[in-house]
Amino acid sequence: MYYILEEGIKLKKWANGWACCITEEMRHPFPLRPKDYALLKSCDGITDLTGSDALRAWEAMGVIRQCRKGDACLAEGQIREFPNKLNCVLDWTITDRCNYNCLHCFHAADNTTQKNEFTREEAFRLLEEAEACGITSVELTGGEPTIYPYFRDVVQEIHDRGMQLGCVVTNGSMMDEDLAAFIKKLHPNALIAISFDGIGVHDWLRQHEGSEESAKRAIRNCVAAGLKVVSNMNVNRRNKDVLFGSIKMMADLGVDHLRVIKTTEVPRWELNAEDFSMTPEEYYDYSIEFAKWYRDSGMTIPVRLWQVLALNGREQIYHVVPVKASQSTYCEYEMTCPDMLKKLSVQPNGEIIPCAPMAGILSSRNIHLGNVKQEGLAKLLSEGPLYDQVTYTVKDKRQANPKCAGCRYFTYCQGGCPAVGLLFNGSPLGTDDYKCLFFEKGYYRKISDVMKGWKNLLPLTEAEEKLLSGED
């Protein structure tokens, strides 16, 4: 019997053994076991196969069809194998330049020591390498990506190479109706992340008069174009009291979901924060207050509070972010941060880093993990210090960190966030002091009390609930 992959079905495999099946209609690739990949790879129209339940199942799913030997052939690129081990989203800070002077961002306009960006030739070469590494999604940020002189060229090239524009992180100043329509035409599923830091406070944090109105106008333009919008919102002592009303306004404007992020102690914010920076305990207390307001208000717009809590009023579901696993799901060979495997950041000077929040920390400490302008992307995604860092396991964290090794909460938090460990303790394997405080001060119980009646996305046993609530 002879089979052929259906038109539009693509198989991909990477050097680490991971393989997937994908179509243009799929939002996410469908992972394949090695034996499934080998079977589907043999559906080439010329390999004689013995009938099996597996073949019949793939045929019923519309992935393959029967044919006569030699009557059908695979399209070019329908099966591709890639030399790199990591398969990820490319989170690309395409330029250092910005038209705002945000108090918390080292890409601010007045930060004259950093004005790097990709030339058009460098940008196109990186996209060529990314496509050759099997990368299917690119996110653009900055600085302000929309003031990059070749922004539209890059968006077009991403489309022409068959990749998706996953997200654009922008202050919204340049997001007029024409640009929103341009993005929607080429990348209808793109997410536009527009920063908004509170009614009456946004201009202060962004240090740009009129930025609040620009952000709201950009949101309206994107929503009108049919693009999905998320709002990234900082929280600090200066704006914490206006966020509730601001979130309601965001929901009324048509924003799909929100990310609330503690304005963290990166070098530039330390210089400008005065007394506006929240302590970790203040931030957790605020998160409890926020959760109570969110529940009582009847809000349905999903909100994620950085490192603390995810809330979905549409489904009445919540997730306590520091709890990554239960005793039944814990695995010491899990990565310390699975997200770093899924998304790697490229900086405007070509430096490649595990995640965007590490950018200012690594550069201020003169730590270099590799450079895409000087080395091949495939190599950086297969070996070297960057690869080592993103593949640290939970076991590595426990062994490298005496405090984690002796902590009764380690099974659940798995050592916390590598970026926070780097920020406060000099290493991604260092302790995440935020998570230590979270569990030691009983914040899990406080959240659970507030969210009674809602479904916990990661259900725990009664004994585990008592342990994390400090009752055991």
C-alpha cells in the first residue's frame, strides 16, 4: 500500500528528536512521537507500507491519503529536518531606539550609550537563518519597533518566508489605521501588545506628553482592524490606585487580556524610582487586593499578575503562578523555566539571551551568551552558554542551591524564576527570593481564601493545600 501526505501538511524534525505536524490552519504544531514521525515520513508515494491501524487513523484525520505508486509526489519543503536542537519563538528586539523616555527601560530615548539596531541586510539574514532553523513565529519589540526604518519590510519578509508575526510590543505612538491594516492583512492572528500604565499616570512613567492618548488611540485602531490586543501594565506605588479603573477602561476599549508587571529593580528604574518601587511583600499584598477586587467586580477580561496570579473571570478559573507542579506532576528533569525553551530573545546588537527581562541585567554585568551577528543561529541553538542556560533542569537548580535543596516548597515552585535568581543572587540557578517570601509568608493561603468558589487550574490534594498554607 502507498500513502502520500495530504497537500498543506508539513512535517518538521529537529536535532534533539522533537518532531511535529503542522498546517496553515493550525495555531500550534501537533507534536509527533518518533515512531509517528517515521511512519508519516514514509508516506511519500513510493514506499510500500503494510496497512495498519495507525495509517488508517492518520488517514481519517486527513493527514495522509492512499495513492498508487509514483502517482503523487511530495511538495518541496513538505518534510524538513533542521540541524539545531532548540525550536523556539524568536523574540526580537529589533532596535534600541525609542521615541519615549520611560523611567524603567534601558532602551529609553535619552539613554545615549545604547543605540544599536539591525541593518536591513542583517535583519533579512537573521530571518533567513531563523527559517532555516525551523522557527515559525517571530515577535518584534524594542526600543520602539515601529520606528525601526525597515519595520514594514521585516513584517513583509516574515510573511514571505512562511512564518508568523506572533506579537508586536509597542507604545502605540505609530500605530495608525494604515499600519494596523497592513499588519492585519499579512498576519491576521498577530497579537499587538500596547503598553498602558494607568489613567493620569501613563505620561509620567513614559516621560512623554500625550502618550496616554496615543496608547488609547492605538488600541482603538488595532481593535477596529480586527487585531487582538493585550495591554502590558506596570504597577508601582505611583499608579497602583488607578489600575482598577484603568483595567475597566481597557476592557471597554476591546482589549483581549492584560499583563500586570511589577516595575522591577533593573538598573534604569533604580536610578529613577525615588520611593515608588514596591517591595516584594507590598506587591504580593497588592495582588491579594487586586484578586479580591477582580472577583467582586465581575470582570471577565483575563489578567495575569507577573509571578503571582492568573485570573480568568470568563471561566472563573485562577492559577497561582509560583506553584508550577504538584507532587503528582513534579519531574526533576523538567527545565527550570520551560518558557525559555519556547522563546529566546535577540537583542539589537545581536546578543542572544534566555528571556527579555534578563536583557538589562546581563548587559550591565557584561555577560555574553552568544551573538547572532557573529555566529550562526543554528550553532547558538544547539550548543554553548546560551544553550546550557536554557536547558538547566530542576535537578540542576536543587543541586546548585543549598537553600532550594532543603526547602519543603521546592517540589511546587521548582526554584522559581531564573531571571529573578540572576537579578538578586547573581545566577539563574540562584534563589528566587520572591518565591521564598511568597511561600514563607503564607500567600498561597491568602490567595486561596480570596478565590474560594473558583477553580484552581492546578488542583492539589488536601495535604498539599495544608502544606502550602503553612498548616503542616
